[in-house]
Amino acid sequence: MPPTPAKSGNKGCWTAVIIVAVITVLFGVGIVGCIAWVGNEASDLVDETVGPADEADYELSEEITCSEDDLGSVQASGEITNTSNEQRGFLLTIEFTDGSGARTTESVPTGQLEPDETESWQTVFGTDGSDVTCSVDEVSNLNDPFTD
């Protein structure tokens, strides 16, 4: 009678299970890393498209004009220059403050400005023009994500 072979004890099965588990964990870490990278890139694109503008990317005119128009409303006007090296649009938030301290804002979009291009802007706030001051409260990006 031939000798009975010795039992191997499922050693090969456990090795396969460990290899599959390690590959699954590495694949999961890779997927999570890719998702984090894509999320970061998307966040950067959103900020570049509509987030707060970097002060190095624009220059406002020295003086913001705040005057009463013929109808008694307050008109704010000024200029903005694209000082970046690429085409950009901006959204200016203009703050109007009356003599009592009450504040309100109006938004003014610009077109897509080429590098070093200047655009005049203006907005009108329909209120009594006496004792009203105007200032640029915030400048945000307003870029077309589909242009170079």
C-alpha cells in the first residue's frame, strides 16, 4: 500500500486570502486618494471661477466716485484693471452707507478682461443721495471656466 500523503493544512488558501486582502486595501487607498485629488482640483476651479479674487489679480481706480444723479439716486463708479497674466472677469460688491449708518450692497459684473485691460463700472442705488458714501466692499472672480 502506498504511503498516505501528509496534510497541507490549507496554507495556500490563507496565502491567497491575505494577498487578496492586501490588494483590496491598496486599491481602496488608491480610490480614496484619487477622490481627494479630484475634489481638491474641483475646489480650486470653483475658487478660480467664482471665489474671492486675489488682490494681485486686479487694481481698482484710486477714487471711487459717489454722486447723486438727476433722479436723486446715488451713482457709484470707478475702474478696475486686470493685472493678472490671463483673461479674467470680476464681480464687484459696492457698499452704500447712508448718514444714519444703514448699509446696502449692489453687485457689478465686469466683462472678461484681457491682461492689463481696464474697464469702467457703475451702479445706481435708488435712495436719497444726501450723506451717502460708496466703497468697494469685495472683489470676486467671475471667470468663464471654458476660456483659456
